[in-house]
Amino acid sequence: MIRLEDVSKRYPNGTAALQDVDLAIDQGDFAFLVGASGAGKSTLIRLLIREDLPTTGRVVVDDKDVAQLRHSQIPQLRRLVGVVFQDFKLLPTKTVTENIAFALLVTGHGGQIVREETERVLALVGLTHRSTHFPRELSGGEQQRVAIARALVNRPRVLIADEPTGNLDPVTSWEIIKLLTRVQELGTTLVMATHNAEIVNALRRRVIHLDHGAVVRDEREGLYAA
């Protein structure tokens, strides 16, 4: 589903964010992306959704070289790859339902499809009863659930979660992790960037460890000492 082939990323100031990364993530996998701040996790994520381009090498998602996509094809990639961020990025003047529906409206959907798909993901994340509330009326955990629902409403094949529990307390963090695990078990490929060693070590899933832009460890059922 995802392949990085000898990928390096060097910024104009000379910073090497990624170095000679070779990586393959199969459809349905659950992979943790770990490493200290500045290790290259965020750069790798930006490459996957074509917010940035590699300096050398190829980034392939669903058998498509993302650097070769025409501008008109980028929205299709971003429907294929949903993203959840640490800071939620909800629209403050829109309700829960409107925040989720917006992700469909901007991709050209309307009418009954928007209603049905919005209701589907609201039920999946357990927030049907909060559908008319605004983000300011929700807890942090509820806001992250809305963000997950918004990322899932286009039925992506890949979900990237970038530090999704970074702003949450431990109990709420585990609720979000259980939800993400359920999403992966339904067939979605999940890549989760995190600093949280407790979560990584409890779940014992695949661990891809970046250090100074290089993959230094990639193992199934891995552990992480932050």
C-alpha cells in the first residue's frame, strides 16, 4: 500500500530530514512511527500526502508515485489517505456534523451520500448524540473523535495519525487508541506517529524507528524506549 524507495529529503538550509529510507507497509497493517523530535516522522507524513516532495527516491501510495501526480490528482490521493492531527484542526464555527460533512463537500459529494456517510462515521466514533454541538462544547477526546470521523468519512484505505494522543490525558488517550485499533481491524491501513512508549509497548504492533532521518529499526511486535 505504501512504499518508500531510497527516499531522502534535504531542505535548502542543508538539513537532512530523511536519509535513504526504504520502507513498505502492506494494506491492513498497523505501524507505529517512533523517534525523537526532529527524527523525520513529520517529514515522512508530509511526503505521503504530497505536502512535500522527496529530494531523491520514490514515494509510492496505492501503486502511484505521488511526485508524478498531476495537480488535479492530489485531492484523490488525499481521499485515499486520511490524516488525524494532534491539534484536531476542527472548524470552530461549524457543528460536529458540519465539520465531518465538509470533508465530503469539498470532494464534490452532496445530498444523501453526505448525510449517510456522516451518520455512519458519527456512529463509528460514538458521537451521534453530539452531532449538533460545536468544537468549543466538546472535550479534547470528543474533538479528536470528530477529527477521526472526518478523516474516515471518505472511506480512506490509509489512515495516518500524527501524535493523536499528544494533547490528551492518559484515560482519554487509551479511548482514542482503542478506536484507532478498531478502525484498523476493519481493514484500514494505520500509520501512527507517537512519542508515547507506553502505548507502543502495550499494543506490540510493528515499530518503525527513525533517528536523524534514517530507519534504524523496523520490527513486528516491537517495543520502544522513548
